Amino acid sequence: MRWPGWDMANVSHVVPGSHPSFNIVPRGAERTATHSREFLAFANSARGYRQALNAGIGMALAAIRLLTDRKALQEVKQAFRTMVQS
């Protein structure tokens, strides 16, 4: 199994984890490097804030489901055990 190249991969060897991302660069805009002034402008825009809020809502809904749906939680745990063993 290949693990992602970010620090979250270290944690993912021990417990299930998630490292979501979302797009703040508008369609049609040129590709922008993260940690640049252009990226900062996109992040500090109405679209950037809206995308961050939508991503946060999605993560909160996933957490609520895992806290309230025992079957879903067990499925995640089993998928993690299967992944670690491969």
C-alpha cells in the first residue's frame, strides 16, 4: 500500500484518518501555487470562505454520522483493518 506524502500518513498507520482538500481557485483562473500571494487572494475571497465553510460542514456531517451510526463506524473500522493488513 502506498501512503500519501504528508504528515497525516504517519497518523494513518495507527488510526483511520482523513486529510480532505477543497478548491478555492475559480474556474478559468490560471493554476496557482499554494503559499503564494495569488493563493492568499483566492483564500481571502467570498468563494474561498464559502468553499471552506462547505468543506467544514461536510466534515462535521461525516463526524456526526460516525458518532450516531454504529454500523457506519464499524464499516470504517473494518475497512481500516483491511487496508492496514494489505
